[in-house]
Amino acid sequence: MRLILKNLKLIASLSYLHMRSKTLFEEAKRHIPGGVNSPVRAFEPNPFFVKEAKGARIYDVDGKEYIDYVMGYGPLLFGHANERIINRVKEAVERGTLYGAPTEEEVELARRIKKFYPSIEMVRLVNSGTEATMHAIRLARGFTGRRKIIKFEGCFHGSHDSVLVKAGSGALTFGIPSSSGVLEDTARHTLVSRYNDISLTEEIARRNGDDLAAIIVEPVMANSGLIPPDIEFLRGLRSIADELGCVLIFDEVVTGFRLSPGGAQEYYGVKADLTTLGKVLGGGFPIAAFGGREEIMRNISPSGRIYQAGTFSGNPVSVAAALAVTEMINEGIYSYLRDYGKKLVSAIRDIIDDRNLKATVNHVESMFQIFFTDRVRTYEEALSSDLKKFRAYFMKMLEKGIFIPPSQFETCFISTAHSDEEMKITIEALDEALKIV
């Protein structure tokens, strides 16, 4: 009851502070389903509406300032409005925004991606992570001549039909749709296993080996909070794919260029057959990519019979941003991000220990998340987290000027723009916020 009353007081306080945002949200709901253009942006009583952002700070229409750990849900490795990215984009815009013909810059970006990712021998640019995973799965099916794929409960691979499924009555059943509008005939070709459970995955794969086209996985699960992989799990997936002749797809839309220049594959030392990239690649601009072994990639039109196309693919403005990002990645940023993450997470753990809280922090390089439960190594354990406590924690952090994802099942991101000053303010806010849970 006390927690509920504190939540109500916080909601009332935030409503007062966000009067213009509240008005805009009511207006938005008249024109946009749910008032937002992506579900993760909505929270009660209403999301704040952004006026501008710079570095590690974001400013709303009511004049309130926040230290940002959402970072666009991952893309902003170099913070908001990074000058080098913005300047490259300005130069590109002045030359034109869309050509309907290839550019030299696309070729250069492809070269750089291949250099960072040795497993990528050819690459195709697209516009979003959803596009990248959708086309990678179609390519795997076309290449192998098989229909089924394995995904893992809690892993998110965009919002297309093949991956909007969850387990049925048991983990060995065919997937069933988790969204209205997804046909059961589509979902039944998607098998669902448990992340970090190689034995179950091997059992499912062997049962369906003759018709198994691909295994797709987030090498670090970043859409159920944050769940690191067991290295033997990733190695086991590689072995299964090799044995059964299916395609191993690493969905590195989140981890690409964030854990290391070569993403999770360099970080954990496990190579995929196909890789999807996004988020960090564009530095805040819409661009994504999928790539992999040449013998697979050459099956894409116009060189092969597997169709893939996009009017805005390789857009010159987004490519310019990506070229700036791939230059900055080479400038020794990862030791800074690692040190910041370690210091911040260590401080959070100290607060948890001092307060004797039932909570844990998962952390991989520049990503972290607090769960209000004992430990989280699986999706089922993530679901055991106390969501009411997380809600109270989120609201208090927002009141204190710290913007974290409003959902327990998202991840906090650190950028190179976060400084010692941001860390000091963040730790002070955390100390206050964790008092109320």
C-alpha cells in the first residue's frame, strides 16, 4: 500500500511538471494510435515530449532537463547531436537527399562493415532492424530450401510476422502468434526455444533438422531487460548450425559496434553465417544492414533469385552518418565506455547491498539494467522481477532528472557523451530512487 501511495504521489508530481507534454499527449491520441509512433515511448500518466537534445542530456517542452540513458534505445553511442555526425549529414543534404542510383559512399561503407566483421563477405544496406532480420530470414530460407526457423523466447527481432511468435503450451511446440494479424500458417514455421539452454535448442533442432533453415538469436538478449549469454550457448549454436547445415543468424541490431568494433562476434569469438546490423551504425539516422557469407549473399537479387529491394536503402544522408560513425569507432572509445559502465554499475551494486535490496544488475560493457529479483540469467527469471518496484524506481528517477527506459524489459545505454558529472548526478539520483523500493 505504501508503495502504491508513493507511486500516486509521483504520478501527480510528474503530471504537474509535464503540463505541456500532457496536453500534447492528449492531442496526439486523437491522431496517432496510443499517441505514440512506437509502443516503447508510452508510459503513464503520459510521456514527456522532447524539444531538443545534446550530448548526454535531453530537454522536454516543459523546460525540464534529463540525463539520458535511453539514448534512442541504443543508436546514440556518441550522444545526441554529435557534431561530426551532424556536419557530415549537412554536407550530404546539400548534395541531395535521394538519387535512385548508387553512390561511391555506399561502396565505402560496405568496405568498412566488412573490415569490422570478417564473417561478413558481402552486405546489403536497408532502412531498419526489422527489414534486416526479415530479409536475412528470407535469404536463409531461399538458400537452404527449408522453411522452419528457431528463435528464442524473449529475443526481439523486429515486428515482421516470422518473429512475432512465442512458445505454445511447451517449449517444444510450434510457435503461435503473439500479435493479432499474424497468420498461424506463418507462425507454425517458427520454433521457440529457451535462451541460454543449448540442450533444449539442440533437441528442437534435431527434431526439425531436415526442414530447419535458420537459427536466429540476439547474442546478448537486450529486449528482455539485459541478459548476457553463456559463451558455451553461443558456441553450441554454431556447432548445431554446422552439423545440420542451417544458417546461424546473429541479430546484432543492438550489439553491433556497441560491444566492440566487431560487435558481439568479436567480443565473444563466435562467428555467424548472416549478421544483421542497425542502431549504432546510423548514429541516430535510419539505416541498417544484413550481410554474411558470399555464397549465401549472392542469392539476393539482382545477382540471385531471392528478392529484396528498398527505395530508401543506402540513402545518402544516412550513409553519410554511418561513415562518420565508422570513423569514430576506430578512435579508442571502448575503454572509456567500459570504465564508465564498470564505475556506474559498481556504485549501483553498492547501493543495493547497503540497502539489502532484493535486486540485481546485469551489465555488458555500455549496457546495463536493474531487476528487482535475485538474479536474471534467463527469460523466465527476468519475468520474475517485481514490476511495481521497477515502476516506482523509474518514476523517481524521472522526477530526479534521469531518463531510463520506462519498461523493465528494455536496456539502459551509455554513450561517450556521458561524463563524470553525469555519473555523479546519476548515482545521487539512484541513491534516492532506490530508497522508495
